[in-house]
Amino acid sequence: MRRDRQDEARPAPGGRRRFGDIAVPEPADTYENLGADFRWEIPERYNIAADVCDRWALTEPDRTALLVLGPDDRPETVSYGRLRSDSLRLAAALAARGVEPGDRVAVLLPQSAAVVITHFAAYRLGAIALPLAGLFGEAALLHRLADSGARAIVTDAAGLAKLERLRAELPDLVTILSVDGAAETAEDFFAALEAAPDEFETRATGPDDPALMIYTSGTTGLAKGALHGHRVLLGHLPGWTLMHGFPPAGTGLMWTPSDWAWAGGLLNVLMPSLRLGMPVVARASGRFEPESAFRLMADLGVTRAFLPPTALRMLRGVPDPRKRFDLSRLRNIASAGEALGAETFAWAEAALGLTIGEAYGQTECNLVLASCAQAGVARAGATGKPVPGHRVAVLRGDGTEAGTDETGEIAVRAPDPVLFLGYWNQPEATAKKFRDGWWMTGDQARRDADGYIRFIGREDDLITSAAYRIGPAEIEACLCAHPAVALAAAVGVPDPLRTETVKAFVTLRAGFSPSDALAAEILAFAKARLSAHEVPRALTFRDTLPMTTSGKIVRRQLRDESA
């Protein structure tokens, strides 16, 4: 098995190593050794801001926390000391405007220091941070702000333009702060900081006190607010350590193009990295550009990156990346959000010399499965194995454990530090997701003889054709292996004989144009590689595919278009 290039000593025997007062898995040559001695250590009092920010700011205030890229991509360093001072001031400013413990404080900003400052301020107050993606349209914003009853929001000019048309329907939203200056309905964010004291007393929260609410992507029905306690960060540290290849504490440079409003960007990257002293690149970018991504990693010397499968498939279209870009400092790439696929896994090994650390989780219960080449857990086409500290099973419909290579539903045993507190104001919806002490994910998977779990797809994305239940991931990975295909989606469309047949939607790489001949070529390519029941019966070219803000394909929309 190929290993990542290492910037640390060879793995020692398994066990635990300490980052401050928290234990995380020690590097180990085998998965069995990795979790042999792991135990959760959740303190009685825990506050994310005090743990992530103050632990560094009070001892090394000038230590770099963020590397913020401006419009010209010139980096500006932001220290832990500045994050502490500004978040204390913002907490005081929000408190002076009536924000109390338990109130929701929304964050509608691209990657920036202000995002981190607002999160820390909310945690210090005992309020609930509510991250919102800049790509949200007005309807999505209105639902989340109204449903949560958000009391305050920090945003920019683009966010204000959307909010102005929604203000009449958001009576609870009494405070709006803009990083782009004051407006008719907003105060200047920086002026509010300057006028506030930096002596706010951080609330002594418990690990189960609410800290953070992320709305589910809403691929089916209206998005629901998944409410997490402060312990959610501690629950992510073992998985973060694994998927990012055991980075030494306080070293390296982390980057992700993923929006920090997504659980993947916030909890797989930003907060754990800062907690463990690894600076994070902040870049307020829009559309993902593969060439620009490689250039950024080369120019800044990024050592660890988190790239969703969609971004990785786009990077595959860049020829000879190691010849054209200096990626010698890049030690590890991690990925999550959708199934990576064997082809992309193999491409990364061949083109980058890196074995991707894949992970699995949901907004409600994140980062419970992972792979890690350094621990001997990496296999093409497989998501990985349970992260130490998490009990994960593949269950049949009757609650019994599925057999080897038998399809079942991924389930996580409660209690678990990464498991949410519940859906906001929806106790019945919360209760329906539990069965006999298991959190039922709704995601289908198979466990092989070696214990690897292979993600197949969400229950509502599975395709029923004749007697077969088909997951879209394998079909999409196969289609993306064709040299003309940039991205692909597979859905079931109604069929009077088979119930459903498979239909493919693809976007093309630069230099290729849609044609009947190319469609036939791609379908023949798939027929030669897939099982007969998996082969698409039809193919449609598209300029783009519908995506959630976390980079997942919205197959429901494609199904609706084809109905």
C-alpha cells in the first residue's frame, strides 16, 4: 500500500497522544493498534472559543491562526491574539444589543477572519452560531433565519442585498452588522468592535450546552436545523487526526475551498485545525478553478488540504500537476461529502503521489468513518473504517447486523460526542431517526470481509431496476473515468417494465463538445465496465449539475426533470 510522503517520524505503536488536555489516536501501523487504548475525555466544563482560541492566545498571542488572501491573493496573517481580542469585543457588542445565551447568531460571510471571530463571540456568549452559505438564495435564507429565530447576523454587502428584501418577514432579527460598512439597516461591524471592551467574561458552558446549528442540505423537504453542543468539536478531533494523516501539533498549513458554513469546512477543517495550532488559509472565492487551486497550494506551501470529491474530479482535468506546480510540501489530501470512487483514488496516487484520506459523516453525526494510509487503512472504492471512539454498524431493516457484502443502512451507536442534540424545534423528527439506541443515517453501505465500509448512496438516491437496488456512486465513478467526462450524475427514471432504468447526466471537460457520437461512446465505455443492470440506458449532456452548497449533486432535481 502506498503511503503519503511523511513530515513526521514513522508511526509508533498505537495508543493515545495528547494535544493539551485532550487525547487523540496515536499513529499506528495497524488499525487494530490505532484504537486499542482510545477513550473519550470530555470535561465537565467546555467552551469551544476558550479551548480553540484562548489556549494559544494566552501563551502565544502572535502565533498565526489564519492566512487571509485578499482580492490580489496577497496573504495577511491573523494571530490568535487578534481573534481573541476581536471575539471578546464582538461578544460584548452583541450582549449590549440584547443577544443572550441561547440566542442564534447567524454568520453569512465567505471565508474570512470575521467568520471565526463571530463563531468565537457566539460561543463566549453561550449563544448558538448559525453558519449560512453565501450561495443560498433568498428562499433558503428566509427559511433558516425565520425557522431559527435568529437575533443577530454578521454579513457583507452581498448578504445585505438579500436581507433587505426579507427584513419584513424576520421580526426576530434585530441586529445586523456588516463587514462592508454601515447601511440603512446595518451597523458597521468594525466600528462595533472598536467601541466595545475586550474584557467580556466567556461563559462557563458545559459540553452539552448548545453551541452550533447547521441546517441540513435539504435534498428532501425543507432543511432542518441540526443543533450541536460544544462537545461536537472534541468529537471531531480523532477523525480529523486520522483523515489528515496524523499531522504533528502546531505545524503545517491547511486549506479547503469548501465553505466554512458547511459541516465539512467548519468541523473537518477549520475549528480542529485551529484547535491543534495549524494555520488555515482563508480565501473568499467563488467558483472552484482547478488551475487556481493547484497554484494556491504551490505558492503558499499548503501541507494539508481538504477537497470534496467534486473538486478532486475537476483537478483530474489538469495535466501533469506535479511538473507544473511545486507540490513538494503537500503531505496529505482528505475528502468527504460523497463517495470518492476508485478512479479518483487511483488518480491521486499516480498524479500526486498521495493516498487520499476519505471520510464519512452527516450534518447530524459527522466524521465517524475514515481512511488513513499511515495507519494501513486505505482501499480504492471504500470509505474506510470506524474512527476510534465511534461505534458504526451496517444494519438490516429488522435491526440485525448485515452480513459481509450485504447492503444495509449505516448506523451510529448513541451516545456519541459528534451526535447532534436534536433537530431545532422538531422532537418528533429527531425521535424518528433513532432505533434501539442507534442513529439511523438513511445511507446505504456494505461492509467487506476486512471491515471496510463502502458507501453506496442515500436511500432516496438508490435506483430500483427489476430486482436490483443500484447505488449511483459506482456508475458516476465509472463515467468520470472517461477522458471526456468532468462530472457525472446517475438517477432512476420511471420505466413500466423495470420500475426504473438508469439515466446519466454528464458535464464535459474542456476541448469536448456534446454529440450523439460522444454519447454513444461514453455509454459503450460504461457498458464495458459496469454490471448489465447498472449501465445507463440514456445520457444527457449538461453545462452544469445542480449542487448543494457542500458540493453534493442534487439528484432529486435531476429525477424531477426526467419524470
